[in-house]
Amino acid sequence: MAFFAANKAIENAKILKNEIDLIIVATTTPDNTFPSTATLVQKKLGINAVSFDVQAVCAGFVFALSVAKSMMSEGIYKNCLVIGADSMSKLLDWDDRSTSVLFGDGAGAIILQKIVNTDKKHDDWGVLSNVIHSDGQFYDLLKTNGGVSSNQKTGFIEMIGKEVFKHAVEKLSSSLYEALEASNKNINEIDWLVPHQANQRIILAVADKMKIDFNKIISTVKDHGNTSAASIPLALDDAIKSKKILNGHLIGIHAIGGGLSWGASILRIGKPKIF
């Protein structure tokens, strides 16, 4: 799935695959315990790129985006492939109806490209801000009951739904406000909010709490369920294909996952006009 998404992103970005010099894959369900899924994608693409995984469950894509922005800002990397890919069906106890009806499998990818901006004309493009958080005191609210070091099993998802819902609404809202403040934007300037597709009740509750017009929210959870780290890039892909999101639109994204881990980003999507 990650390889397929990578190829589509490369095609849509109109770049050559060997121009990619950094690959970051957000996943909780790697093909192997090691090596990283990113190195497998690199192998299948047949390119030379620094490649590694990030694991923050449903918040993984936001975390990967933050890592990519930092590495590209401070390093030599020019084209980064950021992938969210998860096969959550492999972690489900099908007798547990509180979780088995929620999750799905999928992958989505984006390309981040560094643009030389010596005249500062394009400061308002690209990834404008990232905020990420973790709080291990809520470790047991959303987790699997297995692991390599604990029992050598993959385990099944266990979730305290009511508590996760409460934290999701509060933390998704607060992190988006943080990201808006960090980018000197306000909620009314956002063209589209692309939330983690956890479930429709959470999406609606956050919209109500933040007073966001629901017509500005991309919701695809009915189509593929909660695909963890893949849900935001899948929703982005759907919105771009349907011509809702256009070049130059200001986008907010936010997600929360096990850990608890959560975060948000503000980005101006597409390529800036060159004056």
C-alpha cells in the first residue's frame, strides 16, 4: 500500500523518483518488526534516500510531517516523501464490536519540496507550523495487548472509548489553535480542515467546539473507516481529486492517537507562483 501511494504521489508531483532524498513512513503495522517499512519502499522504488519510520499511531502522519519539515529546514534534503500507511485490520479482535467496526486499511502520501526563497516572497507557502504533543499518563486508554518485548505477539486493539472521545475533542481543538497561533493565522482564514478520520462523532464535536463551518471540513471516514496514519493523506487525496482543495488553499490538519499522542499543522498546499 505504501509503495502504491508513493508512486501516485511522485506522479502527481511531476518529479522523478530519483529526486527524492528522504522517505518517512508513519506506520504502526510494519511488514516486519525490522527493518523499517520506509527502507522497503526505498528498495521497491530503486532509489537512494535516507529512509525511516515514525510510530505515533493515528497521529503518525502529523508527527512525520513535523519531522520532515525540521529535517528539510535544517539539512540538505530537497524532496521528501511522507507516507501514512496502516493495516489496522491485522490488529482487530473481530469479537470486539467496540473496535472492529471502526478501523480500516489504507495508505496515502505527499511530497514536500524545498524551494529556494531568498526574496521571502513565498514565506506563506508550504508547511507553516507544526505542533506535536504526547502524554504517557494516558497510555492505557488506547493500546494493543501485545508486543515484541512483552509477549512476542502483535496483540489486539483495546480502547476506552468514552475517555478517548473526551480527550480527542479537547486535544484536537487545542492543538489546532496552537498551530494557528504559531503560523499567525486565525480559524476563519482556513479554507479547509482535514482532520484525522477517527469517527464522525469526533469530527462533528470538534467542529462544534471550534465554531468551524462543517462545509469547510473534509470527512471521508464513511468511505474507509479509521485508517490510522493513512487517514489524513487519504482525505487530502480525495479532496484534491474532487477539486475541493485547490492550489494555494490554506489547510489545517490535526490528529490524535495512542500514547496519547496528538498534534496539528497549518500548510499552504500546492506550488507557489513564481514571480
